Amino acid sequence: MRPEQQLEASSRRQTLTDVVYSLEPDENEVVRELYLETDGRRARTKDVASRLGCSASRVIKLEKRALNKLRRKPYIRDLLLDLDR
């Protein structure tokens, strides 16, 4: 990855991190575990559930709720689309 691409990716990650902290604490934790605290790959739902001490279905529910909230913020929508790729 070129330096400018690395800088852009770092900037996107920081913006998302800042916005994620506006979520409810349980949603915040799930989104951070799934998307922001990995080495560029999405964490597995069952692994996150195990680390958080809840069921995989609870993680999925919290993830969906959090992403829906974030998608309502226009400036975040494009960043989320990048994560889904």
C-alpha cells in the first residue's frame, strides 16, 4: 500500500473510531471488536461473542442496530461501505 493510501485508511479508521464512541456502550464494544480492533480482517462473530461473554445472536443483533444508526449519518455511510467490501 502506498503512503497516501495508508494515510487515507488511517484517517478513515480514526473517523470511524470517533463516531463509534457515540453509540450505546454495548453497540460500541461489538463494532470495535468486529471492525476496528483487527488486522484489516473482520473478526468472526462467534469469537467476538466468546470474548464478550454473550451469544453470537446477541452480537449480530447489536451489530445490526449499531450499523443502522451509523448509516443514518451521511458522512459515515461511505466509510461503512468501504468496511463491507
